[in-house]
Amino acid sequence: MRVLVLGGDGYLGWPTALHLSDAGHEVAVLDNFARRQYDHEMGVQSLVPIEPLQVRLDAWAEVSGKRLPSYVGDLCDAEFVNATLREFEPDSIVHFAEQRSAPYSMIDRKHAVYTQQNNVVGTLNLLFAIAEINPDIHLVKLGTMGEYGTPNIDIEEGWLEVEHNGRKDRMLYPKKPGSFYHLSKVHDSHNMEFSCRIWGLRATDLNQGVVYGQETPQTARDPRLATRFDYDAIFGTVLNRFVIQSVLGHPLTVYGAGGQTRGMIDIRDTAECIRLAVENPAERGEFRVFNQITEWMSVAEIAKTVANLSPRPVEVENLTNPRVEEVSHYYNVVHTGLPALGLEPHLLSDTLIQSLFGIAEEYASRVDLAAMRPTVQWRSTASKMRS
Ligand code: NAD
Ligand code: USQ
């Protein structure tokens, strides 16, 4: 199949593009390098050095014999999106290309508006381009488990059978997201469902949990193929941060008591889930939702697991939670769709955590410890408007 990977220079988009290429698909990548800009803006960098996109593409051509075409531009530029679809003629589009940090979206009004504009407008441009150029294209879009929040009932895969006043209907599962970023994904999901229902498009929305890990079989083939590994309080995700903190002897920064529970997934499974979704497309008119997680853990459990395996003694520091979130709650998620297509998960293992310790040790000198402490307070996003 011809697969266009949007956000193909990012943490997940790059290894997924290589995984799809390795599986025999004709892959192209698109990116506007916004993620590299956020590093400059925040004064941080990936723990593992990453090469410019062209160097990565040359390296992949050397090791695999396959040269992936690249398209550099912004999804918010509708003409660029249309021209890319006309030129590459994809069968499937994998959409990773959004601003994906919850804390970044909660810095202030400017960052909240940027996040929603970038994510919602980019996805809308894409939906219009697909409808106009080839409605048969299958859109595989990265959503997030955080769209649901932490409701006091089981989380179904996207849809809920509702009985109200004696009548029944199948509705989109109600959403209770926890940041302006997570809200942008809710808006995307509604726009996608609308486009499938009204225009007959086909889309798969992958509500993914927190990703951990840094290496895939493809990125391990050459150091120039490495993907990013973020540890800072804005872009670093919880398990990756705890691994790096433990290697540096920094206390593990558990927000609050750590009772908040999140769905998790290994980066290798992310790439495999995308392959499965691409190779088993949704029907025309279908808005299909999968919950892309393999297990769930509380933040306190993640800290304990990392601390127990750490090469040196570690402390856990229970910081005042900078976010507003349920810290003790019910959590039970249906996630049967992707295993039904053949996913065989890599559950969190001692071996994986130990391999991450090795990566963190190797690049520990690149860490700026000041970037480890959370600086964005959920409750003060709005009050900054008054200052
Ligand atoms: P990332 O920031 O590393 O990658 C996103 C890429 O998209 C970046 O390279 C960025 O430059 C590009 N991009 C952003 N806006 C763009 C635009 N308007 N036009 C073109 N390119 C643009 O993020 P990631 O961690 O790889 O996440 C990828 C996707 O997966 C995101 O949509 C995110 O919400 C979702 N997701 C990530 C995680 C996680 O733990 N990392 C978990 C669940 C869902
Ligand atoms: N947390 C800590 N200490 C830390 C960092 C985080 O206790 O040092 C806690 C947070 O309070 C939160 C949980 O860990 O309860 C997860 O935080 P995170 O920063 O790892 O993940 P999150 O902000 O939810 O966002 C990440 C990705 C995002 C994706 C989401 C999946 O950045 O793109 O959508 O995971 S989900 O959480 O399922 O919505």
C-alpha cells in the first residue's frame, strides 16, 4: 500500500514510517518540524541526539535500500495538503502531526490557542483534502485515551450503547478530557465521525495511552535512525522521565500521591498497531475507534517498578500536583479491537526498563536538570491573561 505518514519526523511517526517501510509498504513522510521548534522555544533537547530528517532518510536508504519521499510543510496550509495528496496518491494516511503535550497546551492562552488551531485546523484540512481528492483513502488518526478522562464507568472502544427514557441509541462515548491538548483530540474525533457519516469517508481513531520506550528493531539498525527521547516536564512522558531520573539519581517526580492511573503502550506496539490498522482498513462511511493500550498502571506503581530495578538507590518525591486531575479513581478499559486484528503486546518488562536505563546512562551528560521540575500549573493558565 502507499502510506503517507504525517508527523513522520516525530517521536512515534519516524519509527512507524520505518516499520511500515520494512513491512513492504511504499511510505512517504510529511512534517513541518514544529516539534524541533518547541525544543528551541523551551530550551530543551531530546536526551538521545536526533539527526535532521534528510540524514535519517539517507541512513534508511543505505540500510534498507528504500528511499522514502518527504514533504516539508504545514497541515494548516490547505493548498500544501491538497498538493501532497495529489502528488503521492496515498491509499492510507497515518496522522501523527499534532502538538501533543498537555502541559504545553496549558502554559497560557497563546499556547492553548496554538494547540487547538494547529490540531483541529490541520485535521480539518486533511478531511477536506481526502473528500475532494480521493474519499477512498483510509485515515488512521492518533487520538488519545485522555479524551475519555477517568469516568466512573467502564471505558468502551469509542462508542456507548445508551438507554434513556426507554429508548436506545449508539452514541460517541462521552468525553471528559484533562487539558486543552486532550480537548483538541476530542474536537478532531467529532470532526472525523461527522465526515464519515456525512461524506462517507473511512477513518480509524486510535485512542492511544502513554507511550514508553525509545528503540524499535528498525531504529536500532543505525544510530542515525534514532528517535527522540524526551525527559523534560513539558514533553517527557511519565515512564520515560522516571527512568532518566533514576539514572541521574534525581527523585522520581510523582505528582500528588500517584493514584492517577493511565493506559500504557510500548513504542514497538505503537508501530505495530498502526500497521494492523492500515492493513485492515475501516469500511467506507465507518468511524472505527480502537483503544490503543496494552495495560494500565497508576503513577505510584510506575515509580515503584522503576525504583525497584534502578541501578542506584532512588527516592520518590510526591510533588504538589501541578495538574487538575482525579488522583484516585475507577479505571477499566475495553481494548480488544487491536488484539483481534493480531496485536501481540510487549507488556512492560524488567528487560525493557533495563535497556532504557542503558540508553539513559549513555546520554546522561546531555540532561538539563532544571527541565525536570514541572513549571506549568493547570490552575494558572487563565490567570496569566490577567497579568
Ligand atoms: P511528536 O511531537 O514527537 O511528533 C509529532 C510530529 O508532528 C512532529 O514531528 C511535529 O513537527 C509534527 N507536526 C506537528 N504539527 C504539524 C503540522 N501542523 N504540520 C506538519 N507537521 C506537524 O509527538 P509524538 O509523541 O510522536 O506523538 C504523535 C501523535 O501521537 C500525536 O498526535 C500525539 O497526540 C499522539 N500520542 C502520543 C503519545 C505519546 O505518549 N507520545 C500517546 C498517545 C497519543
Ligand atoms: N506525571 C507524574 N509525574 C511526572 C510526569 C507525569 O506524576 O513527572 C503524571 C501526570 O500527572 C499524569 C500521568 O503521569 O497523571 C501521565 O502524564 P504524562 O505527561 O506521561 O502523559 P500525558 O500528559 O497524559 O500525555 C502523554 C502524551 C500525549 C498523549 C497522552 C496519552 O504526551 O500526547 O495523548 O500521554 S493519555 O495519557 O492516555 O491521554
